[in-house]
Amino acid sequence: MIFSMHSVFRIHDIKQINNTDRLYQVDLELTSDDDKQLRKVTERIREETKGEIGWRRLGQLLIKIGQLDKAEELFEFLLEQTNQENDQAAIYNGLGYIKSDQGKYKEASNFYDRVLDILQKQIPINYALLAIVSNNIGVLYQRQGDYSKSVSFYEKTCQILREIHSSNDPLLASTYNNIGTLHEHMGECTKAIEIHEQAYDIYKTFLPEYHPSLGNFYNNMASVYDKLGEHSKALLSYQKALEIKQKSLPENHSSLATAYNNIAKMYYNTGQYTEALSFFQIALDIYKKIPTENYPSLINCYNNIGEVYRSMGEYSQALSFHKKTLENRDKFLPPNHPDFAQSYNNIGLVRHNMGEYSEALYFQQKALKIREKALPPNHSDVAQSYNNIGSAYHSMGNYSEALKFHQKALEIREKALTPNHPDLANSYNNIGGVLDDQGKYSDALSFYNKALEIHRKTLPSNHCSFADSYNNIGEAYRSIEKYSEALEFHQKALEIREKNLRENHPDLAQSYNNIGLVYHKMRRNSEALRFHQRALEIREKTLTRNHPDLANSYNNIASVFDDLREYSKALLLYKKALEIYEKTLPSNHSSFAVSWNNIASVYYNIGNYSDALSSFECALGIWQRSLPAEHPYIQTARNNIELVKKTIIID
């Protein structure tokens, strides 16, 4: 079959002819000269590559379809063929754009400097190219986390375009998009939406329905909705972006990978971890096929997969992906870039989940140091760091410091977020947890209920955050001895977790453990022992040998044996728990006091009163250092000491 030059076909279908051979049938239809769709596409390609001539136009087209390595090769060849400064400036700009997209920011900056050097010597100045390079430099600074320099170059771009009467120029829309994203990064979400909509008003006047730039608009709007906690709106916008990009871009284009990545993030935010992991893997497969190995979005994808594994309770996998993310960022970003804070934050979270609280605190403090330098003081990421530092202090038993940092996080979130944002619920839950451990049970319950109310307004009823709230409320009811209500809430938490989590997830162990605690208080010891042993079985499979949660399980099982008067078993497990605490927790942690109190109880029951007295005194000393003076545990310890002393006198 012979085709004439410049023949254009529409592809209707592609079918594999034979499953074993790489042979396909492609159904084509020859387009005609008056084909409206073809004419529209051709006009758009001409419009987007206008200002370029010859081979440079091909280079810009290669950039548009994501073939950065081929575009770079072509531009380098063209650079060798010309000594005209106008041509060199355009080529340097193209090379700068490519290097910026590849994450090679220093090389990109060098190319853009060469463009500016040439333009400053020209009379008259090529204002169209100056606007393009100013926008590109703004993007470069934004990627490096230098937002003040970034916004100054974006404003310069807008000023140039207004002066040359280009109020509907595609570049102006693109610049608005970039400024909107910048405001989002700075936590100014309302301003971001306003500016993205200005970009859309320009786009819709000249772009076809499925143009990639419209996909970028929907993607950016979705990102802002996500920050505002409006997850359903965000998911719809991300899906619209994906639909546009699937129809307009090659299957291995980086923007398509970004669309999959963003939908995965939405599934992650709504607790659908299996679906999230699936979409992240699709994105990762595309990023890996892009010739530039260290593409920044690839690094972000590693980070996202790490977070999914952390939420699924697979901590070694999570730590592996977060370390890979940090190693790659270390190669390409300046030391105080905000993305480093994200890596330190996430490694800190994994360390916390693994029971390594001092390590967790170290990484969270590193994250906070960067964020306080790079971001406004009321930024949501600063609040996140305060929140996570508070959680580390809480787990280390330093309740006053924990409360201070959680309240700082809440203060920012109440100012910066909508009243029903999930991060507010997170703060209420965390403050409730500290108050609970301080013995302020009614205050704790009030905060837990505020968190639950937000979840009811914003999340599906089977979301894992409901389980967290039910678990916390159950613990508060157990503390105030309302055991039937406690059991009801813990069973609701367990039901959600059993539906959503893998069978050995640490959160399931938490539910089994807490139900065991309630049954023990209700004197249903056989059921208590069964649930505690289920919790221990999971923890022994999934946690490190010295994880504090393992010690909690040993303590709780020992407590049941104590009530069953199997004192030798109880003492062995209490000492096993104490041994773990000595390796992992600060010496004044409340869990130490619990262990000494429990050991003292066994010594008392077997008639070893001198050891009982010294152990009760150890417990009292720790509680006095770590808890408020009015905490009921302190009075309990005093009562126990008096009881032992009286028993010794009688004997």
C-alpha cells in the first residue's frame, strides 16, 4: 500500500492478533482536508509552537509530548550549528526547561542565565522570550523551595505580558496556574483557588476540551481541595485530569503518571490503602520508563508508597521507601528544601510506629527546623511538625511537653483550616490522648467527641479514622469505669479495622488489647486472656523484639494471671515487660511506674513484703515526676505503700 506524503490517519482500534506474537491489527481511517477535529489539533500545535522555526519547533514539540532526552539531543545539536545570539537564546531556554524538569536545577539556572545575558544586550529586547524565561525561572525557584524569588519572577512575567497586550496569552494562564500552586504551598488555599480560576478563564477561551493544560488546571484545583479536606471534590477533579491526559498524551508521559499518583493520594486520604498502592505502582512504572532516572516526581512517588506501607503497618517496607526518597533528594536538592522536611517527618513517623520514640523525636525536630525557616509560621506543615513532636513526647511520657506542642498545632489549624478539616480532628484526638493519660478523663472525652463529630461530617462510615476515635472514646470510658460503654466502642473500632486492615496489622492488635483490658476490668478473665493473647500474637509477628507495645501485652497478660493467682507466670511476664521498658523508654516514663506497681502487687500477694514495698515506692517516685499531683495513680500508690507498711507491722 502506498501513502502520499503528510497523510494523517485517525486510529479507531488496536487489537492483538495473536497472544504469543507481537502482532497487532490497527484500524485506521484516512482524514480529509476538511476534517474539523484535525484542523483544530493542527491549529493548536501551530499556536503552541509559534515563535519557533524549523528544528527548534520540533524540539518544543518533543518537550510537549514528554520526550525530554530527544529534545535535549536535538537542542545540543542545533547549538553547535549556530552562532546567532537570537537562536542561541531560544535554545538555551529550551535546555534550561529540560534540565529543570529533570531536577538538575544548577544546570537549568546556568542555561537561563545565558538567555538573560543575551536578552539584556539586545535592542529592542525580545519581550516575548523574556516573559517565557521569567516564568521558567519562577518554576525553577519554586521547585527549589525558594518561594519569594519564585513569586517575583512570576509577577515579572505577568507585567511583561500585560505591557505587550497579551491578556489572553496561554503563557499568562500558565503563570497564573504556577502562582496558584505557589499560594497552595504557602498554605493560602482560598487565594490559590481564586488564581487558578483566573487561569481557567483564559484557557477556556482558546483550548480544545481535552487539552493537557486543562488537565493541569483540574489537577491543581484538586490539590487545593485536598488541602482543604474536601476529598470528594478533589477526587472528581483528579479523575477529570486523568481523563483528559489519557486522551491527549502518550501512555508513558510523566503528566499521566502524575494523574495516577494524585488519584492514589486521594484513595490514601480516604483510607483505601490497597487501591492507593495500586495507583501509585502504575505511576511508579511510568516514571521508571522516563529516561531521566532521577526525575523529581519519581522521588515523590517513592515517598507516597512509603506512606501507604506505613499506614498498612508494614514498617520495614515503609522505612525502605522513605530512605530511598531521602537519598535521592540528598543528591538533587539544596539542604533546606521543604521536601527534606517531608522525608524527615515521614521517617520520624515510621520510627514512632516502630516504638523508637527518641529517634522519632530527632527526625521530627529536623523537619520542624527546616519548615520554620522555609514556610510562614501558620503553615499547615509547621502544624504537622508540632503535632508529631507532641506525639513523640506523649509516647515518651513527657505529657506537659506533649500538650504544649499539640496545642501549638491546634492553634495553627484552627486559624488556617476549615472547621471540619480532618487535621483538626487529629489534633483533638491527640490532645484528648494526653489529657486521658494525665487522668483528666472528662476533658479527654470532650476532645475525643469533637474529633468524632468531624469524622461524621467528612468521612465514609467505615474509614479507619472512625476506628481511631471509637478506640479513644472506649479507653476514656474504661478509665472512668463505664465498662459496657467502653466495650461497645472498642468493638465498633474492631469491626472497622477487621474490614479495612490486613489480619496482622498493629492497629488490630491495639483493638484486641483494649477489649482484653475491658474484659479484665469486668472480671471476665478467660475472655480477657484470649484477646490479649491475640494481640500478643500479632505484635510478636510484626514488631521489633523491644517494641513498647510488646511490653504492654506482657504486662496485660501478666495482670490477668495475677488475678487468677498464677503468680509465678505473672511475675515472669511483668519482669519481661520491665526489661523492654528499660531498653526503650526514658527512666521517668509512666509505663515504668505501671510495671513496678504490678511487680509490687505480685510480691505482696506471695508475702514478699520488703520487695513489695520497695517496688511500690519506685512506682510512686516515677508517677510523682511524670504525672500531675492530682492524678489518681499517685494516691493509689500511696495507699498501696501504707497497706504494705501496716502488713509488715502486723507480721
